[in-house]
Amino acid sequence: MRGRRVIRVVGGALPPSAPVAPAPSPGVFSKRQRGLAALVATLLAASAAVAAPQRVVSMNLCTDQLAMLLAEPGQLVSVSHIVSDPRASVMADQAAAYPANRGGAEQIFLMRPDLVLASTYSARTSVGLLRRLGVRVVELPPARRLADVPEHLRTVGAALGQEARAEALVAQFDAGLEALRAHGGRAARAALYYPNGYTTGAGTLADDILSVAGFANVGAEAGVTGGGTLPLERLVLAAPEMIVTSAPYPGASRSEEILHHPALEALRGRAAARMVSDGEWICGLPQILRAVAVMADARKELAP
């Protein structure tokens, strides 16, 4: 091979005369780093989007409404049939846009959910079977105080991948509650009285609503914890300044007769009264501020 110069590379080393690529300048290197960081951020964002559930089914009245408040369009695919009842739900109109379910595991599983929202009191058989079938189920306990509302919003927001939306609702709720809270003054005495003499006492959401609005709960004074029966005689002897009853349901039953008893009618003649919607008192939703507002206004009408 005359006239050619052959360069042999031994052990991977280049001879001194071989060209060597220049090292990248600090400016070029940092630009590459920025590009890599942007790529990583994009991949992380895409991963988070993929991680958010795409087919959510709710099987409980309260989780139905929380999900409707927080879910992106198309993310929630079914809610329970109960939420369409305006006597129990404050979002009955919105519920009409979603297919209804009755909480059965078979029905829900066929909807191909990647997340099911339930209450800790939802049908245990259905919840257990869905989990055994590999479906992710998030259970929410009943709200027992107003402070549970932000916690429930955050729990469902995290499950749906909608944390920012949940935090915005929490901020609005906290501000609204503080504006309605009674500060100082005498606690007027109120009794919650429903069919069959049912009442709610200490450790309940209704009890906390009364307290924040400036009332003492006669049911709690009578020793009722959670829900229980308050005999009409004890109610009359307690002489509450305010009696709160729920709006009647169609199809009268014997359990409602106690609400028309002459002794209760006489008590109503001496005390103030309010009839409220069950839907505004049942679930730990931002809309519960409506119930607080009603009772706060009622308290202002009584003697200081």
C-alpha cells in the first residue's frame, strides 16, 4: 500500500495527531441540561395525568356530590340513584347528567371503573367483592363536624387527581364558614325533631351546625350521642327556644304523626320553628353553609 499512511489504534487510544472533538463549553452544557430538565418535567406531568383515574364510579350520596364538584368532564361515569332525589341531595339537577347505579358490585364492575368512591357504611359485600376483583375503592367516613368538610374535599380531590380544585373549594368554604360563625353571646337552645321522635345529639354534623350558628342542642343536653329518640315529654319539658324539623316526604306514615301531636303544636306556639331540607344537613359538602346560614339568621331573630 504505497503512498498511504496507515494509523493503527492500539488499546482504544488515538495517536497524538488524531483529531479530538472539543469539549462542550459551559454555556452549551447548561443548555442541554435545561432541555433535559424540561423533558423530565414533561414526562412527570404526563405520568401524573395517566395516574389520574379516567372512569370513576360513586356509590354513595355524599361521595356522589363531592365527585360531581371535583371531577373533570368525562371523568365521573356514574353516581348512585339516591343523589337524584332533591329531598336528599343538593345536586339533584346535576346528577341527571350521569348514569345511575344501585351500589351492586356486578353493575359497577361492568362499568369498567378504575376508581370507586364509597362510604364506610356502603354495602360491605359490594365493596369487598369489587376489591377482590382488583378495583380500587376509596371509602369516606360520614362527616361528623364541619371541620370534616375540608378533609373530605381533599381526600376525594387527591383520589381524582384534582388537588388544586379541592384546595380552591376548601379556601371558599373556610372563608364562608368564618363569616357565618357566631362569636360570643348566649347559646339559644334548639331541638332537632323528626318522625318517630328521632333527634341528633352530640358528635354529629347537625350538632356542629347548631353550635356554630349560636345554639345549644337539646338532644345533646338530653344525653343523646349520634342519633336517637327523644321522647315528646322530654322535649316539652326542655322548652327549647327553637324547633327544627325536616320537610315532609310524600306518602305520609304513622311515624310522622308525632309531628302533629297537640303537645308539640302547643310548644311550637311558644317557640320559634324552622323547617329544613335534609339534603343541606346530611353530607359534608361546601353547600352545608346554607344550613349554617339558615340557623345563623334564625338565631338573630331570638333574644340576645
